[in-house]
Amino acid sequence: MSSNLILRESTGEIPTNYTRKYAETRGWGDWEIVREVVQNSLDAAGSAHIEKTPDGLVITDKGHGFNALNLLMGTTTKSKCERGRFGEGLKIAILAAMNAGYTVDILTDSMHIIPQWRTIEIDDPTQGKLKAEIMIFKYDQVPPMSGTKVTIKGYTADTYHERFNIETNKKIVFKAKTAVCEGKEYYSYIIDEAIKCLYVRNIYVQEMVNRKQPLYSYDLFNVQLSTDRNIPSNWDIKSEIGKIWSYVSDQKLIDQFFKSVDSEGYESESHLSSDIMHAAHTENAWKTGFKSHYGGNAFLKTKDERTRLAEYHSHFLKKGVQLPDGIRSTLNMIGIPDDNEVLKLITSRLPMGAISLTPQQMDNMEYIRRIHYILKEKYYPGLNWVFAATKESMLDSTGKVIDKHIYLREDVMEHLVSALDTFGHEVTHIAFPELDDNTSDFYSKIGLVMATITFVIVEDMKKNKPPPNLMW
């Protein structure tokens, strides 16, 4: 016969080494007492019933119950998957309740357990007799019952219903099976409520007070709490919030997520998971959601210069969107292109910078490209390429430098002198990047650059006559 069966058929008491002084050092109040008793019920049955009665507070569940031996510190029948795997929460809650002046009565399985104080004396060689109050558990056999019933007699404080995600007392926006542990499925939730809160395994942990306001409350399964029920790091929270969002396929919810990201809300710091999106088949929903929210021509921004280059090459038909790294990298991994990919695609299909130029503009552009090539080879190796750009894309200037590429507005290409003047200005930016625009030092360098360009043109004309239709 097992020791558990012997105890179930017995009447007696179990002394502990929990002292009243230890209860005082923990500093637990009414909330912690209720939290741990409810948590024990949730582990046992997945649900709990909290009720105020004339006797006090009664918390019941329909779980498997427990043995009085399990009330010893460090003993537990719970698996690693459950909330109370440390084997001490309920015991300290009982200790704290008794220290607060309440009487605790427990009915579980076929046992009636009543915690009590007992004063003991210890002979100390230097201080004589020392006294301490310890908690003992008296127990006796009762008719078998299902589940556990804990009564905290004399309790008149709050039931803390709002601090638990149980019995559908919350508006659940979304739930996902975020874990399978020892063959059992466990869920996390996105919750809509006025005060945004964080829950871990259905238990309130903290209000989500942050410099960035969250859209929703979250009940997370996989965040690991320490023995004092504190959360080890914000990284864990944001990672788990990102994971549950990765299960979402509802387009309205995804649009809400992107709105939070746009306003730099709390969700913007989460870390989406491409692995989960793939496994949960939500990749297409997120692709659709991205296009719906930002537009069908949107792409992911990595660097300012690369994004501007991609936008210019597409004549602003495409739009770069800046998102936090933990979101951008995941969206890129599921197939939403970034600026590098867009740029590569555009330039593989079309000549770089190709737009509809008049014959005159094209002749002038080809001549400048010829001069540009000589400058790049002999004088300014930092130059990349030179392109024409539309008036719509460059309303603020006749020339720009992007990623060491020179862009000349299409209308300035009508006259070669104007084009060369703008071209020389932009070459100076690349050749002397440390100089600010419109300063005396900058303009002195423009003189040097234009002299070099003139020399190159003269030398080129000795070998190759310019086309007769060049407009000087």
C-alpha cells in the first residue's frame, strides 16, 4: 500500500517548518492569497469558481484534488507545464491568510484539512528556551468528493475577479494554441478591455503601463515567471506577444496591428515569427494585410538611400515603409520585398533610370554619361552612375545624389550647358562629401570640378566630335 493511500485513510496532523515570522517577511496580502488559491484550481481543473459567502471567500474547482503530504514545502504533483510547478504558492497563501487572522478550511478528494498554529519550544545553548509559532495541518477522512474547496473564513475583501482570465470574464479578441506540453494544449489570448493588462497563464501580473500604449491586453502561456511571480525580462513579453500575433489571420486585426506600429504603440516593439506564420498558414494573410494597409506598391525600407533609390527608379510608383526590425525582418522572410529586392527587380527589367526622354534630352544625357565615365575612370573614382529623373520625383531640385548616383531632372536635360552645370554641382557633392552645400568652400571646389569637366570635354572633342544636335 502506498504512503498516499495510508495518509488518505488516516486521521492526524503534519507539522511544518513554516513560521508566522516567515509569513510576515513575505509581505503577502489579500491579492496574493486569492491569486495562489485560484492558480492552484486552474492547474488542477483549468477553471475556478470564486464566491463570497457568509462564511467568507470560497474557491472551488472540479480537479483531481491533492494529498495533505503535498502541503509540505517543495512537494508537488504538478507538471513542468503548470503554473504552480514550484510547489509553494498555495502553502505560502495559507500561511499568509492565517497570519492575517483568517481561518482556512480545505476539502479535497477524501480529506478535510485544517491548518492551525502551534507554539513550539527549542532549547538554545546560549539563549535558553526559544519559542516559535509554526503551522501544522490537521487532517481527517471524509466521504469522497470531486475537486477541491478552499474556504477562507472571515474574508471580506475583494474577490479580484477582474484579475483572472477565467469563466469568460474577459472579451477575447483572439486565442491561439501557443504550446503543447506533455500532450496537453495550452493557449494564449489577445484580450480587449479598458485597462490594458498583462496576464500570464490566466493570472494578472501587471498593468501594461508603458511610454507606448498597447492596443490590447495579453494573456501569455509561455512567459516564465520566477518564484516570486515576477517577470524576468521585457524581451520575453514582447517575443510572446509577437508570437501570438503571428497566429492571427483576421484582416481587421492585422490592420489594427499595423495601425499600432504606425503610431509607435506597444505592439511595434513585438517580434513576429516567420516560423509560426509558416506553420499556422498565416503568411498569405499577413502579406495581404500589409498590402491592404500600406498599398499594393509598398515595400520594406532598410536604409534611407536604398529606399530613395528604389522609389526614384520606380518613378515613385513604389513606396518604402519603415517598420521596426523585429517586424520588418519577419515580413521580409515571408516574402514581402525590401528596398534592395525592389531595386534589383527594377534594374533587372529596365535600364537603370530609364524614363521617357525626348530625342534632344536623350542626346544630352548620353553625352554627359560619356564625360561622366571619363571622370569616374581618371579623376573621381567615387562616382557611381548618372541617370535622368522625372520632374514629379524632383520638384525640389534639378539634381540629386543618392547612394553616390547622380540624378538629373528631365527638363534640365533640354540644354547641355544647364545639364553640365547641375552635373558639376552633384559631382562636387560626391568628390567632397565633407563640405556643406552653398558655402564658400563648396563653391571653390565646384570651380575645380568644372575646370576638370571642361578639360575632359576639350580632350574628348579632340578625339570624338560631339553630335551636331547637342544643345549648348
